[in-house]
Amino acid sequence: MNMHSILQAGSETIDTPTPKDHQITPRDRRFGRDDDHKPGRWWLNDDPVATAFYNALSLTFPRGEAFFIESVKAFRDVTPEKLQKEIRAFVKQEIIHTREHVALNRRVEEAGYDTSAIEKRVIESLEMTKGRPAIANLGATMILEHFTAIMAQQFIANPHHFANADKETADLWRWHALEEIEHKGVAYDTWLYATKDWTRWQRWKVKSLLMLVITRNFWTNRYTDTLDLLAQDGFTGWRTKRKLLGFLLFTPGVARKIILPWIKFFLPGFHPWNEDDRHLIDLAESEFAAARPDGAQAV
């Protein structure tokens, strides 16, 4: 219990499992900017299915992360000072993530893919959030941040996900993953503070319903988007759908491997930092340091 943070603003407090000594550190890194960097059309192990999935996911990030930023910032000034600092660091990290995925998405387009249909779906999804109560958008952000965090755990812990990938692109995903783990509690703690006057039942009911709806939409859209990109490579029909499902559920099976942490979200007393996985942050950072001949720290 002594490792918990007590968030306090005036006389209001909430107890959170976020480690009290935890720091969120924006790392301003750039990937794939060299003129001679040519990752190839299928940059992940020359596998069109794996490449299409990650390209489709990347295409959602610039607008999606702008939505996350605005959803959390809407509550920043009424939260405790410690959480305000964490929100500022969260925002800085997400802005840099957006920049790098804009660059990656540009490379996807330069490889010859038409991304307009995917962009349209993302825009249409975000248009539906306009005019909604701020707490609803914060709830959606809290859910999607949990998705990114549990996928990030896989990306770092299981090297198979990016085996034989273009190094710069794989490094981008691992860097993004370590920062998603690092700030995984920010949106949730903001949600806890914003709903501190709710009953535990009300909070659980709302977040559980949101999770069910968003899970359906998330995987339906990613499946559709991936098939869109694969069709541009001439891969269509039931065999392509079978290969995509095999990629998601069996090898390497990112969708299957996040089922248990997804289920944990529904448990009473859930919090992202109930599992302290900062060792994955250290692991990713040590790999980046080892890859630099001079051992210099990234800035």
C-alpha cells in the first residue's frame, strides 16, 4: 500500500496503484528519416498480412492520439498537481508519437498504398464523438489507452512480433510501446478522479459497457482496414481472411495474447498499474542503448 499514490486536490483524494516514484519521460526520437532508408513494401518479414495490420494500425494514430490528448486535457486543470504533471508528460509523448506515425504513414503512401478509405473511416468515427460529454470521451480514451498498453506489453516482451522487420520501423513500434506502458495509468487516473463522486457500481457499469462497444469497433475496423490494404496487393477472398485471422489469433497471435489482460479490466479494483511492468520499459531502453555504438542516451 505504501507504493500507492494519493492524488489530492483540496480536500478530495483518491488512492491509486500508480507507483508514487514513477516518472513519465518524453523521448524525442526520429525513425526512418535517412534518405537511403528503404524499408520495402512489406517491411515486416516480407509478410503482406503482418505489414498490412501494422500499417492499418499506424494510420489510426495521428487523429486518434489528438483525440486522446484533448480528452485528457479537458480535465487537467481540475486534477491534483501530481496528475497534472503526468498529463503534461502524457501530452508531450503523444505529440511526438503523432509526428512519427505521420512520417511512417507517409512512407506507407509512398510505397503505393491508397489510405484514403481508412482515413475516412477514422474521421467518421471521431466525428461521432463531437458534442458528447467530456466524460464520455475521457472514458473512450481510458479504454483505448488500455488497449495500446496491453498490446505494447506484447510488442516488447515477445520479439516474435517484429522478427525480421525493417529495423527502423520495428524500433519505432518498440519505442512507442515503451512509452505507452510508461503512461498507461494517466487516462485511468484522470477517469478515477473525474468520476470520484460516482458509486463503484456506476463506474464499473459505464467502463464495462464502453469496453464492450469499443472492443467490437476496434477489431472490426482494424480487420476491415487491414483487408483494404491487402486488397491493394491483390490479396482477397476467404484465404486472405483466413491468413489474417491466423496472424491475429495464432502466430504470432497478438489478439489472442491480450485476451487475459483484456478480461482483467472487468475485475473489481482493476487498475493498469496493478501489474508493475516497468521492467519492459527498462528492457526496451537497454536494447536501444545497446544498438547505439557510443551508448549515448536518446534525446
